[in-house]
Amino acid sequence: MPFLILAATRFKPVGVSTTISLLALVSILSAVQDKGNFFANHAQNSVLAIQLFLIVISIPMLFVAILIEERGIAEKDLRESRQILRENYRRNQDLAGKLLSAQEDERKRIGRELHDDIGQRLALLSVSGDQLYGSLPAEMENQRALALTLFRDLESLCSDVQAISHQLHSSSLQHLGLEVALRNLCRTVADQNRIHVMFHSDDVAGLPSEIALCLFRVAQEALNNAVKHGKAKQIDVVLAIQGERLHLTISDTGIGFDPNHPFGGLGLISMEERLRFLGGNVAVKSQPGIGTDVDAELPLRKAA
């Protein structure tokens, strides 16, 4: 039995069948020579005892060997599947990083074009409109009113283009850091939508650029959702350090939504992908009529 068990566990069905064959040969030779456990006065009794013994021993051992071999094959397939999944996950991570990088590069390019080209040309048009308004005599009231309307529309358009360029590529984030960029973002959202946006922050200076950019984009998306979908009139933005993690919390008092039936769009997916790529995560809590809380967190140790 020890040899059969060893053969079943180490050498699978081939080892068991070989061991059983050797055991049968030894048992037969012993019985022929009137030795061993199967010796009896009648040869027929010896043959029957040997046959019963071999049947009782071989069938369970073969089943055990087959099950062990099938389990080994299943474990090998599982290891290969896990390896394939890990490779696919790494490819997806790499692709997600490249997509985010390409997206940010395109944002920077468009932001610079809007600021350096379109914005400057609109500014010149605004100056020309102001000059046109000043050059018209007072008697031409209708023309002066039309020129003034044109001048104000150009000024408003210049402000909108400048705001869009800053959203696409924040110079304050690049040069002054995350805290200043978030403060300016909150002020811009409040002014554009005529709502109250409060910002509170711990001392989080010295963050890596990719961490600052990630949280800035998350704040942009969360504030946009709060204004567009939540119809919020009061928003609180808190940037704080809790233990070894950096938290960005955006809370609003808007209409909220049912988490089981969220509104459509890719905003939440985009936030999740950005944070997951840097080892963080986001939690969204909301109830209809109460408001929405978005809590994004990143590990400080990994960020550093």
C-alpha cells in the first residue's frame, strides 16, 4: 500500500499500473512457490484470492491517480490563465496610462492654441471694438449702442475662451501647485454659475505632478457633475491628509441621485481610471434630494 500510494501521488496512472503489475507478478510467483499470503492447499483458491486482492487494490488506486492527474492539469491550466490575465492587466494598465498621457498632451496643445492664438486674436478684436465705439460721434446713438453691444460680446467671448484654456491646461497647477489651482478652480466655478463653492485645504505642498494633475482632473469632473447634474447651489471642496493617504472630498447639497440608477456619462469612469492608475480609488455616496459626496483618495507613500 505505501508503494501504491507513492506511485499514485508521484507517477500518476502509469506508476500505479506498473506497481500493480509488479505486485501481481510477485504475488503469483509466491503462490506458485507455496509462499506468501496467497498460499493455500488448492491452487484455485490461491488464484481467486490474488484476483480479488488485485481488483480491490488496483481500482481505487487508479481512480486516485486519475483524479490527481486531472487536478494537476486543472492547476496548470489555472496558472496559465492567471498568467494570461496578469499580462492582459499589465497591457491594459499600460494602455490606460498612454491614453491618459495622450489626452493630457492634447489638452495642453488645445489650451495653448486657445490662449496664444484664438485668445490673442479675440483680444485684438475687442480692442478694435472699443476703438470703434469711441470713434463714433454721440449723435449716432444706434451705431454706438450696436458697437457697445459688440464690444461687450467680444469681452465675454474672450473671458469664456480664457476660462476654457485654463480648464484644458492650468498654468497655476503647473507653476503654483495643486492647492492654488483648486482654489482658482472653485472660484471660477462659483463665478460662472453664481453659486457658493468653499475650499479648505491642509498643507499638501510638494506633490508629484502626476498626483496633482490626477486630483485636479477629478475635482473638475466632480464639480461639473455637481453643477450640471446635481443642480447644486452649495459645494464644499476639502483637500486633506488622513494618515498615509491624501483625500479630496467634494460635497454638494444638490438633488442627488439613486446610486442604483446613476446618470449616464463617462465622468465617474474617468475618475476611477485616473485614480486606479496611481493606486487610489473613489467612493461616491448620494441620495435623491440630499446631495452627493465624492471622496477620492491616493496613497501618499506611493505618491512620494
